[in-house]
Amino acid sequence: GLFHRRFDWAMQLRIVVTGDTNSGKSTLSNAVIGSELLPTSNQSETSVITYVVPQQVGEGNDSKPVLRCYGGADLEPVEGTEEVRQRLHDLNLRARAALGVQCVECRLECPLRDSLNVFHPPAAEWQDVQFLDIGGANEILNPAVQVCSDLAYALSHRLIVCIRHDQITSRATQQLLLDIRCKAPYHFSDELARRDICPLILAITQVDQVLDAAPGESWEVLRQSLRAVLHATLADCGELTQVIPIVILSAKNSLQNLLTGGDQPQFEWNTFEELLINTAGLKRDIVRNSKVRRAAFIHELLQANLVPFHEEWPYHAQCLWHSRRDLGKKLAIGGAVAAGSVGTAVAFGVFLSASSAAAVAAAEAGAASAEAAAAAAAANSWWAWAFGFGQMSAAASAAAGAATTAEAAAATAAASAGAWGLGSALAGVSTALTVAAGSSLVASEGVSSVAGMAVVHASAVRVRDVRMAFRCFKPSASAERIKAGKTYRDVLFYPDGTATWSPLQPLGSMMHPFLLLNKKTSAYLTFDGTQVFASSARDRPGQLWWAVPESPAGDVFVLQNADHLCNLRVEDPAWFSPDRRKAIRCTAEVPGQSWKAEPCEEGCIRLQNLQHGQYLYYDGFFTGAFDEAHPDQNWQVLPQVPFYLGGFKETAMSGKGQFFWPNGAPLFKGHLKGGKLLDGFVFDERCICHGHFSFTEDGPILEGLQPDEAVEGQTACLLCEQPSMATMGKALKPCNHAGTCEACATKVRECPYCRTPIEGVHRVM
């Protein structure tokens, strides 16, 4: 059967059938299948992605079509022509009526028409080929169609573009070509101006309505008219537009002839079949070339951003929590921060070697212990009081407790990493924090992955006031070097936050630091280490904040300054203050006060302190808290997404590192030298991994073990025996195994093959 044969996802070829509404996309796919399985209509119909997987036919194989649903459609597989047709019809109706944006994916296993099986055994050339049927590209008001189309373009290796005969010279066709180029730019280049590697096939459809059966001048008029539109629309790809195959089809006639034995004109259907067969025969080269083109395109975009980097990086860099900086303000944070320091060392362990995670955790724990012990002695010293760092006797007690806690965490860091598997950053940080809190680790709630980085919420280990800072350490670092600040790896932020956040989402669920902008005064909430105020200048120290969740949903949180690790509090005003409203302070005192975000006017929130029932405000002069609603209390949340996380050598990026897309998705993860990429994995903005590459002066080269090779042969879920996620080109993060289905992946904590803790599911090309 299909699910017991060998899958080699390194050769998986995806052909996407696209076009505007009612251009004959689904009819064309049905003609390729040889059966009316996909829903067709004179109006827009398709709203899901249907992966048509050619079924191996011959002795011992059942030719019944089978439909399986993914992407939130929790439905049992169905078999049979009528059952499949009805299920697809229902799924499309449901997708159009859904309130939320959801990408529903269907896998349709069925044999192709006999005329496409020209090798022996039957359908052998179609092994590891998929046809993707999607909705109309011009359905801009249907979010379900748009999200499905975007994903299909990202997965495509070949595009069949359907253009109706009476729309060839229309503005809609020009817009269609521009949209496809915008979403799949790597398919448009004069370097692809060869018929065997051209990634596009243009099909003029429904020509039975206007053309005669015999070839003639009218055929060529249609072809040359479309060629002229290509020249005008893609003027900078002149050579490519000359070689793009253009075929004239009547898919409806071809399908009816097959089903009824009729003899209606099919026009150039035989030519179209030859193009498909040639494409299937060259699938290995096509897939590899497509991977390299995508990597080259992404690399070019990244290099354009790195050109001004040498001059500008000091202004966009923020080294969170420098050693010895603001020591007096963090000395009384207590055991939670001391334990958090342990976790920080391995929070981004994806950049650390497997044998060093525990050592780094122990080294950082030792550094935290030594620092906390020194802080305890200094808490009540004369200089601390003179410079406003005095935290009273309670601070000294808390700092002394931090030293004890850190020592305990250091003693167990190595053992915990070994117990969970060497190099498990997620296990290391969770266990270290658990020991510090004196509580046991439960489940994986609150443990998330942001752009490939493991982040542990405080709620996961029942520790308050802990959020992992964007900082990483060299694996060979000693406690002394860590304390001296000689082994830090910095984070660069985009000068403008490009990630979006909706006020309807829990603020505590946001995994990035953010700015708080007062809507009325256009000023940013700032803590300079002494006082809280609002500044009209951006990118100042002390403007980054975390929302540390105190509840699983993230709706209740502690507001923590990311630079100083101090918590925002509401207190009574000073006795000499003429303003008797509540005052705002940012202190190291723990536990922190709880806050809640309430949506107000469009795009804004009000921040309520739950202990006092007051709302944070800034009136242009003072910050404070007041219980009555007022425009001074409206704040905008501006997420700050990292651009680069990794090593530096002076001002040049060197060593291990990772770049990010503006939406927070990973872009590159690997090795750098002198600010240039050496080798590593390349991702697009949808978190789809395109492979492992080495980078030379001539461009990227596909090299090394590819992520998709890890899913080879994993065709059935080890837990429920259903088709595994490998059959949909997906795998577990970070190990890239695909031994379970997507449903079971949400129920297990570690990979059933290698026992690596699971961070989620991602796609492999």
C-alpha cells in the first residue's frame, strides 16, 4: 500500500495549480486525476488546499480514492468517489463560513488517468509527486483562501497557471502574474530561461467555447496575446517569458472523453501531458534547484540588511542585563532571579553543543551564586544607600537566599541535563528553575518556542518574576568570564517593531519584549534604574518590558523591565508630593504586583493593577495610577523582534548564530565568520525549512544532511497507526523526526525515536 512504501522527501515534488476564480483549476486537476473528485462550480468554490497524491496502481493495490484532513479539521478519513466528493464540498463550505482564519489541508490519494502512466510499474514516475489544488488567487476578501494560497506558493516547485481564454489581456491577468511573482519571486529569473527547468506552465483554459478543433491562426493569436502580456508584465524577465510553455486546453472535454468515451476536441492536452511527464521524470533536479534558488533569494535579502550593519549596529544593539550594570537594583530580586540566571545560560541552548548545556548552566549558577553573595554583603553598605541602591534589611536577606538557591541549582544542573538527555536546553532550564522554586516540574504548560528558541514561562515552573533574557553564553565559558562580561552574545533589535499584537490577545502570552507607547502623548514608558517616566525619544535604555505570566492563559501578568529586571508597582505617593494619586515605582521587590490588560480604543489597552484596582497613566508630566477612565491611560504595545542572536568577534558576527524575519520566524541558523554566512539551515518567513546549505562566493550549495531526509520511511504514526506527519511534509522540532501524526504530536513530550523534548511541528521542503 501507499503508506508502507519508501518516502524520500528529498525528492518530493509539489506542482501547484493556481489561477483566478472560475479559471478551471479544479477541472484541470480532475482531468489529470481522471475522475470528478474535486468540487467545481461557475462561482468560487475551493477554499482549502487539496494535495492530490498519485496512488500506486497495479497488483495488490486498491484504487479507491482516500481523503485525509489536517490543519484543524478533526475528521476521520473517507474512501470512495462519492464520499470524497461530498467531504470536500463540506470542507469548502465550512472554510468559507468559518470566523477565524484557518488553513485546512486535505490529502487525496487516488490513481491518475491511464494516459499519464507511461512507465512500468504503473505510476512509478509519479512516486513522490503532489498536485496542489487551491482557491482563486483573486479572492482577496476570503482570508481562508489567501492563507492557503500563500502556503501553497511557499511549498511549490512548479506552477501551473490557469488563465481563461477571455481574460488573457485583462488587467486581472496582469495582476495575477504580479501576485504570483510577489509571493514566489524565486520562480522568476532569466536564469530559468530553459524549457526543462522553467518553473511555470501557462494553460489557456475553456477554449472549447471559442476555438475550432483544428489548429489554426486563432490558436496562435491566443498564444501570442498571452506572450505579449507576459512581456509587458514581466519586462525584466525577457528571456524567461520567451520560453514559458503556453498550452491551449479544454480540460472539461478531456475529462468527458475519458469518462464517456467521447471524441470532443481536447486541443493541446497531449502536449500538456508530455510537460507533466517530463517534469515528473526530472523531479530530483527540479527540487534541488528550487531549494538552491530559494536559499539564494533569502541570502540576498539578508545581505542587503547586513550592508549598513557595521556602521549602525551600536545603535540597534541592546545587551540585556550586563554584568555589574545596575547591580544594586537587582541584588534583592531573590531566589527567582538567581535561578533565572541559571536558566538564561541554557534558554537558547539551540546554539550550544550537546555536551556543554549542563556545564554552562552550572557555570552560570556559580556566577549567580557568587554575585548574589557579594550583593548580600553590599546591600546595606554606605555606597548603596548613597547612590540610592539601598534595599533595607529585607533586600540583604533576599540576596543571601539567592546565593543559597543558586548553589542548589548549580549542584543539580549537570544531573538534570543528563536525566533529560544531553544538550536539552529546555530540560536544563526547566529543572534548574524548578529546583530553585522548591517545586516539581509538571507537564510542559508554559514552555514555548519562539522562532526556534526555547522560552520558559514562569507559570511552567511556578516561579514568579522570571523571563528568559535574550542572551547566550559560549559553551567554554567559566564563571569568572561570565561575571566579567567577556562571553556575552548580544541581541540586535529592529529599530521599528514589525511584529503585530492584538489587544484581544493575552499580553502575557507575548514571547517578545515590547515597548509601551502612551497614545495621547506619544511617549514611551521608561525606567532608568531610579524612576519611572515617559520619554518621547525611542530606543533609550530601560524601555523594553516583559509581561511575565502569572496564569496559564497569560491574562494576568507581572510587568518587568527587561534591562533592569525590576517589577512595576503601584504605591502610595510620597508624603511631600502635592499629587495624592497613586505613584508608580519599579523595584526589585518580590513577589511582583499583578497587572491585567483591558482593551479600550482601537489598538490600545489600559493596564490595571489588580492589587489596587488602579490604571497606569501618563499625563505629559507625571506617571502614576488612577481608577477613573481617562485618555491618559491608553497604551499601545509595540513588540520588538530580534534580528540576530549569536556570537560576535569585535563588531563582526562570528561563530554560531541565528537571524530572524521581522515577524519573528527564523531565517538562518548556523555558523558565521566575519559577518558572512558559512553554513546552516535556511527558513522562509513561514518557518518552512528549505534545507542545509554552505555559502560560497558563487552562492549557496545544498550540502550536508537535509531535514527532509530524517523523515524518510516514517509513514505511519507509532502511536495510532494513522499516516504520520511525514506524509504531509512535516516533522517534529528540533530533531526533524516524523514518527507520529500531528494529533499525537500534541500529546507527547518527547520524540518517540530519539527522546528529544518536542518544541513543536514544522515543515520540511
